[in-house]
Amino acid sequence: MSDNQVDPSGNTEAFRAFTRTGPEAEAPSKIPYLIGGLVAVVLIAVIVVLLVR
């Protein structure tokens, strides 16, 4: 079975074309990590306040 994707390291011309164009994937969003971190900080603050009382 033939492979439809060309391995850019297979030959010099394909590798040079790959490095010029770069990968086409977008960077994932960091918003979920930001929201998760904020929720964690709020939960820790609530626990500390309840323990201090």
C-alpha cells in the first residue's frame, strides 16, 4: 500500500519545502488552562478561609 503523505526527511527538496512552509497545525488555545488555574486558586483560597475560621 502506498503512502499518500511524503516524508519531508526522505529527500532534500521535500525537506526544504517543509521547512519553508512549516507545520500547518494551529497552536491550541490557552484559555481552558487559564480558567482552570483561576478556579484552582479560588478553591484553595476558599479552603484556606474555611480552615482559618
